[in-house]
Amino acid sequence: MPEGDTVRRSAGRLHQALAGRELTRAELRWPNLGAVQLAGRTVTEVLAYGKHILTRLAPATTDAPDGDVALTLHSHLRMDGSWRVAATGPSSWPHPNRPGVRAALANAEWTAVGMTLGMLDLVATAEESTLVGHLGPDILADDFADPASPWGITEAVRRLTTDPATAIGAALLDQRNLAGIGTFYMSEALFSKGISPWTPIGDVSDPVAVVDRARRMLATNVVRATPSTTGDLRNGQRQYVHARSGQPCRRCGIPVRVAMIEVHRRSPGQTAGIERTAFYCPRCQVGPTPTDDGRAQAPLGTSGGRGGSYRKG
Ligand SMILES: [Zn+2]
């Protein structure tokens, strides 16, 4: 699943291709948005917030209904969505029957196509907070690491530690605490700090250091297409534990394990959480592992082991 680094890179590419240019053609292949007319509007900017992409559009120059309002097209890549950018040409516009196309935005130079997006919304820019206002500070924001920033690491750690009994892995995945970390960077940052994902966050001596490690890992990967937390870009060598269940830990050699971690929802009336995967080394990472049944796990992609049923996500 794309995490904050991938999303920020996608937003940067869209910004370069679209910002400051008028859309010559636009189509949203999404329920209730199919009739929306965006051609003629100029894209003012494209930015990332956590795992969300906001494409801002200036008011229309025509006198279309609601044309005097600046709009924001909000997209989320969810499991396997992407935005692809190509030079505008005879074959750059996606065929009406092409599967997976959710949005297409073209100007004279570039055409951006959103594939298998997990969310697509169009709101007045003044109402963006209805889409992203629930999120905590963006871990990749320029001033995030500044402890004096009112919307940075200090606020993120305050939110993370509000309930000291919450497992640190679940707290890091909850976008309401801080935005941008998914299962990949959660597992990798906690391995790097030697902390079990199920450790109650109240028992973690230095949560600031954990968040800072995750931020550095994400920031390093914003600028490269192949994420790596080990510094090694070779296939199969790019991460310490994520998606490596059943394979030897790079530090101590015992098999890496995977178990589910429950991220709680705080919305009223919702008690069930969302189960996410947490990969870890039982020797290098100190702390509880309550949801691990202890059975042998084969490497991902091989048959016969429970670990094989987990996909990267
Ligand atoms: Zn280990």
C-alpha cells in the first residue's frame, strides 16, 4: 500500500505537470462525479497531506453553475492506486472502456490518469477540512521535526500517547495521531528501534525518537522510486522485516514473524478495529506479541505456511 513517501512523490509529479496550466480536458470516472465539468479551470497546486492528494483548481472563467468557487479534487491511492503522467498526444487520453481509470486530467502538455484510486471526492477548497481535517500532523511536512511547530512532532506525540495502553504499532498507524505512516514504515521503524509493535505506548521511553526514525525513513524515500529502509536497493534487500516473515532476521538470524495488530476506531458507535499486519523480529524487538499464535511461518509467496497468506499492505 502506498505510504506517505509514495503519495508525496506522486503529488510532486502531478504538481509539476498540472500546476499553473489550464485543463483542456477532464473526466472523472466515478459514481456521482461523471457529469462534472473541470475543463477550462486552471490547476493552482497539487499537494500531499499524509496519504491524501489534494489537486486544487481555480474558479472557472466561464459562468458555469458554481463556477466562481475554487475546487479541490481529493484522491487517495488506498491499496494499489496510482497517478500516471504522460506527455499529451494522440494516445495519451484513456479509452472510455479502459479498466481501472478513475480520473483523467489533461492540459496542452501533460495528461494525468488516476488508476484504481481508492477515493475520489470533489469539494470546495474552503471545505477541504471535511476530507482531511480529522488527520494529525503530516509526518513529511517541512516543519514537522521542529519541536516548536504547533502542528509538528510535539503535537503528534501528544496524540500518540493520549491513551498509554494503545499498542505503539496501532498508534503509529492511526492517521488521526499523525498522517503518513502505513504498515511498511511502522514495522521498519519499530524494528530499527528494537520495540515490539504491541508495546503499550505508555511503556515506550522515547516516543519522539521512534517518530523521528519513521520520519527519516519516509523522507529518504520521497526522492527515490524504490523504497528502502536498509539503504540497499537490491531486490529482497530493501527492508528489515516488512513482508519478510519466515526469512532470517538481518540482525540476529532467527525467522522474522508476522501477526495482526488492531487499529481502533474512535468514531462513536464503532467498537471494532481494523486489522493490519505487523512484521517483527521476536529477538531484536523487546515487548509483548499477544496476537502471534507462535506457529511456524513460511516465507511470503511460498505455500504451506500461515505467513504466506499475508499480502503486503
Ligand atoms: Zn532479529
